[in-house]
Amino acid sequence: MRDINPAPRLLMGPGPINADPRVLRAMSAQLLGQFDPQFRQYMKEVSELYRGVFQTQNRWTLLIDGTARSAIEAALASLIEPGDRVLVPIFGRFGHLKVEIAQRCGGEVIPIETEWGTVFPAEVLEREIKKHKPKVVAVSHGDTSTTMEQPLSDLGKLCRKHEAILYVDATATLGGMDLPADAWQLDVVSAGLQKCLGGPPGSAPLTLNERAEKRIVRRKHTEQGLRQKDEKQGEGPMIRSNYFDLAMIMDYWSDKALNHHTEATSMLYAARECARILLQEGLPKALARHALASKALTEGLTAMGLKVFGDLKHKMPNITGVHIPRGVDGDKVRRALLAHFNIEIGTSFGPLHGRIWRIGTMGYNARQDAVLVTLGALEAALSQEQFKVPRGAAVDAALSVYR
């Protein structure tokens, strides 16, 4: 076998995206033991940095070792007790994922669905919460499968009014869209590095507030091999996962430093650098950069004669769905982009498979040159498929946005 030497792809799909070179450099730092004072200090710094990213004062702001899905599972496994009613609004593939995880946790799951390409009006969510009285509401902030954003600014207040815990999956939005966890009264929020945070997949930031902490701690059962004599255990049912037991993970991240797992050292370095870079840029500037890249891409696609997918009022600024023109083989165009230009864009799932492409402008790739190169390459690939394109119009339109 030869050494690993991948082609220099420009990852303009729904994620992962190209990691910031500074993040990759941070990952090459020397390993440390998980209880080394230096490493424990890095853990504290990670917590503080992500409080800034999540816009929260939550004590429990930490990392789950795994891809973004690991934090989704940690949150739901630790919040949902067997028999709990769980409301899951579905406006894309990742709503269905939360339904499945909640069912595996023993929840009585109530899925509600809307057409892919749309989101839920606030009055619909209020009606369903009043009707079903769930213990937990689990929702995506943005779903990359449909490129739609679910408005959340009033949902936290609504959940508190009806005594429900609100879990938000911000995998695709944290760092690229405004998500003030405290101001919006979000109880638990999780994300991943590989999208707007500009890092590699493999570490999942998570924050939880005191409302969620109380619910989780009542289920605390310290691992037998670590338990002190006469140590009091939680009165609630044991969390059904050991690895994703947030009560034990919180003990690991606390000053008790109670051993739970071996922290993924290099991934913690990566997560720290992702947050440091973002906060150094400043959240308002980062959000504006994502919005500008989205507008430039959208204008370019429209100038090319393509139609943007979905309810544009609720379109995510960091990923754009575009209808594949009639008579064009969407997968063939994607293969051509990869083979001839080293550019990756995405297809979609379920009812949208083969109907739309998904083009990401996330994190390190939410920049002018990446947008312009992608538009130029897509124009060329479509021309090869005999789709009539006004040559140069897409790049010109995008450039006008940046100017």
C-alpha cells in the first residue's frame, strides 16, 4: 500500500468541508495524558471557548468524542426516560434520525411532518406541544438534506411554558447561523466540527443548562469500577448507554475528573482551534461571511438559469439546494466536477434524491474564491451535458455581490 495522499478536493457539498489549515496544524501537536495538568487546562479552555460559540453561560459546555451524531445520541439517551413522550418535528432526513434514536431510547415518539423544502409555522408547533404535552422536544435548527432552517427564537419559551425540555441539533448551523442558546432558552444544543466550524468530523460540541442538568443527574449511576463506597446514585432509571451517558461525561469534564473514557486528544485540539479561530474572527463577521457567500452563490446559480430549491424565506445561508435541470444526469455532472475540477457537491436523500444538488458554503469554504471556482466549474460541466448556459454570467453575478 502507498502512503495516504488524497487529491486536493474542494469540498463544496453538505459536509464535511475542507478544514482550516490552522486546525490541521493544531491536530499535529504532541499527545498528552488525559489527566496531565496541561491537558485538563486545554479542556477548561475548550469549555470557555464554546460558551462563546453557543452564546451561553452554561457550566456544562463540553465535547462528545465522536461525530455530530454522537452528541445527538448522547443528548437524547440522557434526556429520554423509557415511556417519555417525545415530539419530533420532521422537515428533512435528520428529523427521521431523531425519531429513530428516541425510539431506541424507549421514548413514546410523536413525529410530525411537513413537506421537504418547508418548515413549521410557530402556531403549528405550539398546537402540537399543547396537544401532546411532551417531556422532550427534539428538533433540527437546520436540515442539510432540505437546506431549510427551522425558526427557533420562540420555541424555547414555548417549551418552558409547557414544561418540556428542548433539544436542538445544530450540527449544520453552529458557527454559520445565529444561535444564542441562552437568549432563545434552548436547554440542550449539540453540533459537529465538520460544517460551519471549519474542522474535521470526529468531535461534537454540546452545551446544556440547569434544567437539563437536573433531569440528567437524577439518572446518574456511576460505573461500578469507579464508584466510591456508599456513593449515592440517582433515583431515576439508568441511562441506557454507557459511552453516551452525559451524567458520567459531566463528571469527567468536572474538577472531579472521574475517568469515563480516554479523551480524543487530537480532536480536542481541533475543536479548540475551531472555536478559537471563529471567536477571533468574531461571530457577527463569521455570520455575515456565510450570508454573503450564500447570496453570491444563489445569484450565480440563478444567472446560470438554475432554480434554487425550497422556501427561500427559510433557506439556510450555509447550504443551497438547486433543482437539477430536466434532461440532465445529476450524478454524471457531480462525477465530472470531481474528476475534472476536484470539486465535490452533494446530492440529496429520500424524496429529493436525484432532484436537487446541494452546494455548501460552510466554515473555511465560505469564501469568495471557493464560490467563484465552483460556479465556473458547474457551468462548464453543464455545458458538456448540452445544457445551454449563458457563459460567464454566473461568475459575473457572484462577483457583483462581493463587490
